[in-house]
Amino acid sequence: MTLKRCFPPVVDQNTRVLILGSLPGEASLAHNQYYAHKQNRFWSLVGEVIGEDLPAMEYTTRLHTLLEHRIGLWDVVAQARRTGSLDSQIRDHASNDLVALIDTLPALVAIAFNGGTAAKIGERALGALANRYRILRLPSTSPAHASLSYAAKLVLWREIQPMLSFASP
């Protein structure tokens, strides 16, 4: 199994919602971009949530647009051995230091996990700190997670919207 590593976090001082995936898949690693697989629905779903056509943008513009909307990105796994892209194949993982990152985000109000594996590993890494934030366990945007329709996923992903404004609960 090949050792895979995550990308650096995409955050700034205004980040209110931190979206955490598990570990970049093969297409993402090959392109050095978050959610690069053409069938991954991340950019479409988040674009609809924030009212921006993210899939039509260049990658660096997408990241900048997320930050403008106070959304940050990272992964819960720093590195792991994995054949292919499936989370079920993650072995011998080392978690990212989520607590250290969160300590640098004064505006943070919510942490959204993109899929079950991210939630399982991420909640363990956060420990009691998770009680200070709204935790959202969202359905995976991966093409491997096809049990929910796009429309059903969008309903759940829209839970991010109220937390992006400064008047959030």
C-alpha cells in the first residue's frame, strides 16, 4: 500500500465553518487539488449552498471563494497507507492536529465532516473540544457514496448556510 498525505489546510482568521474530509483520493492527489475527481459532488454542493458556480471556476479561485464565504477545508488524516481512493482502504493512519488548527480560528462556530470516516476519525481527534462547536455529520460527496441522491445530499449540506453569517446561532 502506498503512503498518501493530505494537503495543507485552507483557512483564514474569518473561517466560521471548517469542512473536514478524510484523505484526498487518487484524482485529488494527482492534481494536487481538493475534490478533483470529476464525479465528486463537493464543489457543486458547496457552490449551491453559497450561491456560487464553484465548478466553473479555476481551482485557486474556488479556494479563494470558499474563504470569502468563511468556509475552510482540511482533512482529518495527515497520512495513511491506502490502495486506491476508498476510505475503507485507509490503514495505519496518523491524524492531523485538528485542535492546533482550531486554536488559530477565532471565528469558528461549526465543524462539518464530509462523510462517515471523516466524522469518526475527526471526532476522536477533537475529543471534548467538539462540545464547543456545532458538529455536522454530512453525507460524503464521493462518487463511491451513491446511496443518497444529489438532491437529498443538498438538503443536508444546506445546514452549513446559517453558520456562515455573523448572526448565526
